Amino acid sequence: MESQDIDRTLGLLWRRTLGTPQGSRGPKQRATIDEVVRAAIAVADEEGLPAFSMRKVADRLGLKLMSIYTYVPGRSELIGLMVDEVAGEQKLPPHEGPLRQRMTRVAEQLWDEFHRHPWLLQVENSRPWIGPNVSDRYEWQLAAIEGAGFTDLQMDQVVTLLSGFTAGMARASVDARRTAERSGISDAEWWEINAPVLERVMPADAYPISGRVGRVAGEEYNAIDDPERTFRFGLDRLLDGLEQFVNG
Amino acid sequence: MESQDIDRTLGLLWRRTLGTPQGSRGPKQRATIDEVVRAAIAVADEEGLPAFSMRKVADRLGLKLMSIYTYVPGRSELIGLMVDEVAGEQKLPPHEGPLRQRMTRVAEQLWDEFHRHPWLLQVENSRPWIGPNVSDRYEWQLAAIEGAGFTDLQMDQVVTLLSGFTAGMARASVDARRTAERSGISDAEWWEINAPVLERVMPADAYPISGRVGRVAGEEYNAIDDPERTFRFGLDRLLDGLEQFVNG
DNA sequence: TCCTAACTCCGTATGCCTTACGGAAATGGT
DNA sequence: ACCATTTCCGTAAGGCATACGGAGTTAGGA
């Protein structure tokens, strides 16, 4: 990545703060950066990040492929803009109520976002872009636990914790949903093909606990798992632990 | 995916149980499936999953690209074999000690595995393959909490919980490590370019808590974060919550 | 012994992808 | 009126997975 690309991308991220800095010599652009970013988000929402391509973004805007590169430096920078854009979709209402309720809202907000935009879970996060919406949200997340009894260091850890936990559980949830909606071979067919091989190869007494637990889980949940309930269960345990830490 | 591919891949996954079923008409294969899988793991370890390609696996074995397809049906099936293979690297020692220690080991084992093979965090997990090592490990994970007071349903939830939590935190950790090792622009250069823009755009009073917390975290950890400590802190809170749930 | 079915290895081709480069045309400042 | 600047985009290079078919190798059966 070139340093001028970094500069340019930062300018795009903070475009609403900085205003549009261009000298306006040449032809007018037929689209706007916001339209490009929104089109890109739409493509990723519909098809996921692996199938997300510059060409599909261009098609959606009635532009040809290479024109997209006059709006953004490249694919990965565009993804950075998409991440900050969707981080701005949620409201960040003033915090109220007890600590537990505040932390719950922080986690729930991320849970919702991951389900609205499952491709967020596939974004490579080394060297994350620092954009306005991501920054605002981090401030809001910290504000949720400000004054609760954590040190500054612990505040950062708690936010990282709630985010990482929620991301991990959302990944399981989103994967399960994708499996259910998967085109091609259906779930039933899948098991029809798997079952005979697995029965031959996994004698029941080799997996006594898995067998029992899997049977119960399969009856209780209609399919494989109920990720939302697992998220709630885990979040409650994690919050119990955090409350205990603050109070004790 | 064709149903015959599913059958074939299951056969490959359970190859040690099933034996090699081939009629042996044609020429002998120059490599073995195990060599292919091990070469593939080596490529992914060194370059990550996006840069992992069938050609690189072939090169490493002295074969030409298309020969790989006589060993495995395709790229995604090969990745399935890799996942099960690395799941077999860890020992699954008999459980001992109190519940907390057992759960800690379950989480630590995954934490280590994610750091030994960071590409595991990039694997698409819808419709996971059911292989022998993954199955054995699930049984072992359940055994860790058997008899601790959870219902069967809760046992599955707790294992999912520990796995998901650990995956979420490991992702942050691995991303941070990748950033540190990143070639191209160094961390220092990165911030040198970011700083002037961000200072102009993020006045200190707009982000009072982030500013304070970020400063403290930046001093305490030398760079951005210390993911291992955050993982430990979070795991302790989660285990506190789970113990409280079991005991009360 | 020898034929032939089955199998391995791999060259070629198709159709994706990102992105570098350069040309044509449009536009606004001077 | 000119021309620097900018947009749009065609082309091409170099990457990817994988379908298809051909050539050569091997073992089993006649």
C-alpha cells in the first residue's frame, strides 16, 4: 500500500468532517462516494465478502469496472469505508440504567450489526482503519462502563472482551444461518449422504457423551443449534463474572 | 458440490479408520494424501488462507497443479481435511482437577491451536466436515464438564461458549500479531501518516474517554493492546460466571 | 502372454478476480 | 481560446479454481 493511498483513504473516511477537498477541474463524477460505498455494502450483504467484487459494485452503479478506481484506491480500502459506514447505522443513545443493562446493550448492538452485515465477520482486521463512526462507537462503548469501578486499562479490556465474545458467538450464529439457507445440496440431503458413512465409522460407544448431548440438543433445537440462546446464556455468565469482579 | 464429492471427502477424513479402499489399477500415486494435507497446512501456516492456493501445494510436492485434483476433490474439501488434521495435533489428556481447571484447559488448547494455525480463524465454517479428530476433541471437551451440574443442553452451550469466546479473542490476538509482522509499511510509518490527519479531525475533547483510556493502554502495553492478557482477564470473568451458575 | 480397464499426471482452456497503464473526452480556470 | 486536470474506460498482465481430455502406466483377466 502506498502512503498516498493511506492519506486518501483517511480523507474519504473523514469526508463529512473534512468536506470535499477537490479542485473541480475535469468532468463531474457520475456517482458519489456515498453511492459507491452503499452499493458495495449492498453487494456484500447479498453475496458475502468472498463473492464481493469491484465489477459487481460497478455494475450496480451503471459504471464500468475501472471507473470505481477513480472513487477509491482499491478493494481493501473500499472495505474499510464499508466497515465505518455500517458502524454508523446504529444510534448511540445516552446510557442509562445499571451497569449490567449498559453492557448488555453494547453486546446486543454488535450482535445485531453482525447479523445485519454478516460479511463484517470476514473482514481482515489487521491495521484497522480509524474512521469517525468506529471512533464514535468506541467512545460510546467506553462511556457505558465509565465510573463502574474499572481501571482505564480494564475498561479497554472489557470493551474488547464484549466485542470479541460477541463476534465469536455471532460467527457461529451466522455460519449456522448460512448453512440453513445454503443453495445447492439441502440439509436433509447432506445428512442423508453423511449418515451411512458416519454410522459405520462412529460406533455409538466411541462417542458416549457426544451421542447423548447431540441427541438432546437435536431434539430441543429443531436443527443443530440455537446460537441466539447460546449467546444469551454466555453473555449472562460473562456479565455475572464482570459484576462479581466490580463488586468484590 | 456433488454428492459423490461429499462421499469421497468423508472417506478421506476417516481414511485411517476405513483403510485405503482403492482398486489399484493404474500407476502408483507419487505422493500420499497425508503428504498433500501436510503440505497444504505448511502453505497456509506460512502465507495464510487467502494466499493459499492449489498451485503452491502442488509446487511444494513437486507435482503439477492438476495432479492435486487426483488426491482431493477441490480446494474447500482440502481445507476440511486440514482442519481435521490440525485438530489431531493436540493431546487429549484425561481430565483432572476441579471444574475451573478443566474448562481453562479446554480454552487454552484452542487458544494455542489458533495461534499455531492462524488460518483456522479464516476458515468458512458453514457445513463443517465431521472428521475423526474434530469428533474426538468434541467428546473430550464435553468430558471436561461432564458431571459438573450442567444439563445436557447446557453442556453443549458451555463448549460452544468457550470455543466461541476463545475464537473471538484469538482473532484479535492474531490480527494484532499480523499487524506487527506486516511487511510493506511499518507500524511507525503507518502512525506517522495517520497522526496528522487524525489530529486535525479528532479534536481531543470529542473523544474524552477514548483519549484517556487509549493513552493509558498505550503506555501499559508497548503497542496497541496485549491480547493475551485480555484473553486471560475475560476467561477468568467467564469462568467466574460459570462457577456461580453451577454452584448457585 | 497380452489385452484392456482403470488410474495418474498434466497441458490446455475457460472464466473469474485485481489492478497498472494509457487514451479519449469533458470541464473549468486563466 | 487554450490547456491542465479529471473522469471514464478499454486493454492487458498476472493471479486464481477447475472442467476436460489425452498420454502413459499398471494390474487383472483371458
